[in-house]
Amino acid sequence: MILNIGRNKKNEIILNELKVSNFHAQLLMDENGDIFLNDLQSENGTSVNGEIITESTQLKTNDVVKIAGIPFNWKMHIPKKKEITPEPDKQKRRKSFFKLFKSKK
């Protein structure tokens, strides 16, 4: 998943602030659910915990992000992780185990 951030209406996340570039930054979620933030060579920068970023930066739960010096609540844009269900093989084994257990009573 990639979410583009900026003033331009083509972004998924639109920040209507003059200091924000048209195409300012990106939030990315990889296949493991890890979140990364990229600055797109913006004029006024992107920071994580007060440090200007110049390369892809992995975000952690308590990280504070600012887009052009403006606080940005990145967590509200990330979908919550779905409950993980067991693999189909394990589900079948559990069902067969419970059938076997019930038949012995």
C-alpha cells in the first residue's frame, strides 16, 4: 500500500497548507505490515521525531511525524491489522482432533 501526501488533489492524503509541497511525501506499508515514510524531495522537509529524513524511514508506534513542520497524525491513515486466522491445514487438524476427542467419550 502506498499513500501519497501533499497539496495536489491527486494525492491520497491532501494537506491544504501552503508550506506543503504538491507531492510532499509517501507512507508505505510493506507485506509484513511495517510502515515507512519517504520525503519526495520536498521544499520544506519531512521529519520523524524532530530529525529531517532524507531516505525511507521505518515508523514505530510512538514516532512523531511533521510534514513541512506541521504535525501529521500518520496512524489515522493506516488500516488496522486484521485478526490473523490459523492456516487452513491447522484448522483442519484442529477439527479432526476435536472429532476424535468427542468420539472417545
